[in-house]
Amino acid sequence: MYRLARALLFQLPPEAAHQLALKLLDSRARLGVSASLPPLPVQVMGLKFANPVGLAAGFDKNGEAIEGLASLGFGFIEVGTVTPRAQPGNPKPRLFRLPEAGALINRMGFNNQGLDPLLARVRTARFNGVLGINIGKNFDTPLERAADDYLLALDRVYLHAGYVAVNLSSPNTPQLRRLQFGDSLKALLGALSERRAVLAARYRRYVPIAVKIAPDMSESDTAEVAQALIDSGMDAVIATNTTVSREGVEHLPQSAEAGGLSGAPLRQRSTQMVRQLASVLRGRLPIIAAGGISEGAHAAEKIEAGASLVQLYSGFIYRGPALIEESVKAIAALKQ
């Protein structure tokens, strides 16, 4: 069924197809259709997940299809990236398919409706699973004021999130990735940790914070980031975001488009990052792995490399809901 649906959706421009898919998922939820996946519960960050296979941020930026996505069997869903103020993102076209490689290139630029519409939908969504809310800064907020945006977003989403994901690694917001390094990273993580302590005391509820990082950093940089996450009391690391590399796809049409590359070509790079993080972290912080999962075996590979949870995005677009069950079963077989 999904092959037919994909063939029809792929006749549309990528962004139009994506919006139609969100509407179809919302309709699915209204019909009460639900997948039945084998149980594979796991506890990570102090949270109980129905299974370790989740949806990565970026697919449902505005929380428009939470119930429909949940009905597919995801163990958790991450919405966003959401910024304090609504913003249109980069000029179109800004999303490109590389079907020969099972890949996408995007330069969306944190296009989203802002905090208020997202939170309104989250409040009314009938979803009992773990919901992550991914936060970012507005494109026109100076880098030296970035913490203001992240803290405001943390304040607003805190009561409504199972966990909060902090996006410091999109290549499509100018200079954003500079926040991943050195004193900038330590200052931002410290501010988030202090504000979370205040919120936890105020609401008597501890909400974990995960930080999403880029695959385009050296082994030494990765180790420094990992140590900063530990020192600041973060709860998880999401590895990885998209890559600016075009290795392996240079010959394909549209590969020269600016933006982040996701999908199958990212698989080995992101898995290696998971291994590096696991070596440095030594179990002190869980890893949520994303990047290049297009088969169940790839999800199991991430777990074997040291991840506790995995997230799907581009593979889900190319393979559809079957990839969720396939990934759950592959991870279950690995754990037997």
C-alpha cells in the first residue's frame, strides 16, 4: 500500500507531498486505525518507552499529526524544531529528493508556526506515549543572545514535554553550529541546566534534556562535546543531525543544492559518531541515534554501536510504516 502512496506522493514537489502526508496521517487518526507492534519496552532518561523506535524532529514541526503518527506504532515522537516566534524559513524550493541514494537534502531553516500553535495542539493530542519537543533559536536572534530563545522555549514547553531536545546542529540557520563548541556550548548548557532546576522545583516534575549534535565534527570535538554534556547535567545526546558533506552522492542530480543531507548516505557517518560517543560517555549518558536507518538491520546496528533509542526520518519517507515494525523486530532479535 505504501509503495503506491509513495509513487503518488512523489509526483508532487517534496514540500507539497509532505504537507499532504501530514493531512493523511491526521485523517488516519480520526478513523481510529492503529498498528499493532510487538511490545519492546525500554527505560531511558527515566522515561518508559513502548519501544525504542521513534520519529525524529523535522517531520512534524508544528504538531499537526501527533495522533496519526502515534497510530503507526512509534515508541516516541519528537515534534519541532519550534522557535519562540513563528518564522517562514528559507526561500523555496528548499527540500530535494535524491531517490537513487535514498536521501534528502533540506535547507528548511526552522520554518514553523511558533510556540503557541504547537503547544495548543500538544495540549489536545490524545497520545499517552513519550513526546519530545525540539527547540531552536529564531534565525534573527544574534548568536550572543541565543540562550534567551532557548530558555524562553524551555519555559514554555516544560510542562508539555516528555523530554526537551535542544537543536544546536542544523546547518540551515546561520552560525547555529558554533553553539556546539567551547565556551559557547558550556555557557548555553549551564544556563539550560540552571533554568531546568528552577522549573523542576516549581512544578515538582523533572523533564530530561537531550542535545542534538552534528555529524560533521572531529573525534576530539566529539569528545569535548560529550564531556560538556556530562558536566552540565544533560540527560541524553541525539546523534546525529544532517551532514553538509556530499560524499557518495556528488554525481547525483541536485546533490549540489545547499543544505543538510539525510538518509542512507549518512548511515556510516552517524553510526561512527555513536560509537565515538559511546566510547567517551561509557554509559554515563544515553545516546539517541538518528541518521541513515532505511532497514531494520540499520536500527539494530545503531543499538549495537551504543545507542539506547533510534529515530527515523528519511528512511520512513522512503519505506513507510513498515520500517517501524521492521526496526522494532530487528532490535528485539538483537536483544535475545
